[in-house]
Amino acid sequence: MHEDDEYPNHFHGEFEGASEEIEGLEMFTLKSVGIDIGSSTSHLIFSKLTLRREGAALSARFKVTGREILFRSRIMLTPYISGTSIDTEKVKAFVREMYREAGFTAADIDTGAVVITGEALKKENAKPIVEFFARESGKFICASAGPNHEALLAAYGCGAVELSRAHKATVLNVDMGGGTTKFSLIRDGVVTQTAAINIGARLVAFDPGGVLIRIEEPARTILKELGYSVALGSPLAEQAKEPFASLMAKVVFEVIEARALSPLAGALMITEPFSGYNGLAQLDHIVFSGGVSEHIYERDHTAYGDMGPLLARAIRERLARIAKKNLLREPSEGIRATVIGAGEYTIQASGNTSYISSADVLPAFGLKVVRPFLDEEGSVEEAVERALAKFDLAGFIPGLALAVSLSRQPDYPLIRRLAEGIAKVIGKAPAFKTPLFLTMDLDVAKSLGGVLKEELNVQQEVIAVDGIDVGDLDYIDIGRPMGVSEVVPVTVKSLMFPSLTSKA
């Protein structure tokens, strides 16, 4: 790292620090930062992570054994210079100011996560904002999260997934933000379905005098249903506000209760609704997260020039009508659920059963893990495509690592079937010219890589590493082979998520 590097900092050299850590450092600490740029609000969290070696062998992993939040930034309303453009300079200035208030410089931060979500993602300059942080992607996880991906992040981030896993429960996470509401159906710790709808607290926003300074198109649709028209620079009639909030809550509960969707709800859905979902009868708990949740659980009573307090009150009124006991659970994180930091940061080693068609493409940094659910009879091609869809991806793109997890040691027919399914997905992405990165939890990477490259003749270079434990929302760095044994160092960076199992 250099002192004059522009924020954020980055690795110099091909895989700096990894070999030293693998060779025998027993404990070390990292400072991380989580940066969330949402359609309504933006904020940061700084954390200190303590990692310790789990064993003495070369392949032993470093695991996070402690996490301490060092600084929570204040929450800033995401600034706009027009209806279609975020004020990039104000966002950068806010981030730099929060670094100063936290007492950190760029050189102090070892790793981080940046997520841009919701309506903010649709703005014309969203990509340059992410690229500002992503330039040095060896250090920072950078994600532009569409509705399904954002739902996944929120479900983990608010503690709902851990609640479901710990109690073997069915949990519905409802993440209500400024522009969208995301739903995640979680069974036994697995997010089985996600959905999203254009309902949020900041579909309209007011200045201190009550004049409209922001109107998103879904707000016009909802208000038109109520018989109101709106215009920037004019006030929203006071008598329209409560019906507006009530109608938004009604639409949200059409999804929660699995009712037949009204034409309005159907028009506002961003994704397909859940399939095979029976509503409250199959739920053990509902967990709300996102900015509106701060009002639902009455953690925050401040009005921010939007519909947040009124929408939360309408949600609470509908919850009060539900007779089911202990249905509502409080999240570990509300407004900060989407990302609270780059966290579980592990270093693993893959041995000589890996397959590397060319070491020239290594090291590779910041590969997003896509993990399909595979069974022995189902279509591999469809499983991979479903896994891509969880991240709002229609096909394979550069920057991904496909994680293959198998329940048993496979034979050649199974490896061949896996390879053919993967090759079909790759073949549907003609623009995909970069290397194909694969991780395996069993020691069959050499076999799978060989079939892909040497039997099926895929055109891309193939890097397949085995003995690597990864899951949803992980990112990995893959280093060059090291030493006579050609051990491949793999750094796994996950977003750090809390547990709410201790909450009543």
C-alpha cells in the first residue's frame, strides 16, 4: 500500500500477505468497513475482526473469532442532483468525513464491502459510484444489488436466516426501504424464495415546508388509484397522506398473507410473487428490516421528510389484527441490515488436486460466489441458472466463481453430467471470454476441470480448486500456486451477519 493512494487502498504484489499467514501466523486482526448507498439513506460501519488459525496443518483455516463494532456513522439521506442522478461528490465527501470522524485513514482499513441498492441502483451514475470504490477490488467487496440480491443480503443481515437456522423455523423477512420492499422466505436457514415490490417510504419526499421534492413513478400509480395527482414543487394534500400509507401497507400485506394480488399490487411487483406459499399459516416468525423497520419497532421517531412514520404506523395496525402469538420478531439490524461490514474473512488452501489450465490468469480478486443447489437427478443447467437468478443475473458473466457442493464422492458419469451442465450455461453467454473459476468442497476439481477443458473443449481457461468451503454472499481471491506442492491460497471474504436468536 502507498500513503498517496486514493481511497480505498489495495493490494500491491500478486497475493500480498496470504503466504505469510498460511505459513504460521496464529492470530491477526483486520479492520473492515461496510458502506451502504441506498435509494433513501447512506451509512457506514467500521469493525475490528480477530482471526485465529483453526489447526496446525498447512490447510488449516483462519476463522473470525471476534468482531467489535468500532464506529457507526450517522445516517445521511442519499443526495441527488436530479431525479435521475445521485450527487456523487456529496457521497464521496460524506464517506471521507465519516472516515475522519471514526479516526481512520484509507491505509488503516484492510477490507470492506460497498453495496448500492434499490432505486439508487437505477440512477444513471450508479455504476461510476460503485467503480469509485471498486477500483482496488482486491480489498473491497463491491456489489450492485438488484431486488433479489438485496432481499438475500437483508435476510442474512437482519439475522432472519440465523433465526431460521437455529430454531429450524420458517421465517419471512420483509425489508422495507425507501423505494422497494423485499421479501425473503427462509426455511431451516435456507432462503428458498425472494420477491420485491415497488413500495417504500421515500417514493415521495418533502422539503421542510411540505413541498414535494421527489416523486417516484410508483407513487404516481398509487396516488392515482386514490384519485390524487401530484407534481414536484407542490404540496401533497394532507388528507392524502394517511390513505397513501394505508394503501401501501395493504399491498404489502397482500404479499405477506398470500392473497390474490389486486391489479395495483400486480402492477407494482418487480419480481414474480412467491410460488407455493400459503401465507401466515406456514410462518413461525416475521422479521421486518430496512429503514421503515426503525419506525415499525419504534426505535426511531424522527420524520425524515418522507412517508416512513405513517407507513410504519399502517403496518403496525395490520400486525395488531393478527392473532398468531410470537409471530413478530425484532431484527438484530434494521436500517443497516443490507450490509454491516465485510466480515468472515478466511484463508484456505487448495492442494495438488486442483486443475489450473493456465496460471497466467492468477491471481484473481473479488470473485462473487454463485452456489447452485445440486441433486443427483435434477438438471445441472437449471440449478446453475436458478443460482444466478438469486443475484439478478440472467446468465454467466465475468467476475464469478461457481461453487459446486456434492453430497458424496462422485463417479465419472456424475462428473461428466456436472461438466456438461456447466458447459451449457457457459455456452449461452457468448460474451463470456474470461476464465471459468470453480470451487469444489470435495477433492474432484482436477477431474471436473479436465472434463470441461480437455473433453468438452470449453474455450475459456479453467481454474478449479478443491477443499474450499464457501456459500451464498461469499467473495474469493485465488492466488498463484505456491511451492513444490503447488498449494493454491484462497481468501474467502463474506459479509458479516449477526444473530438475533437471543432476542425475544
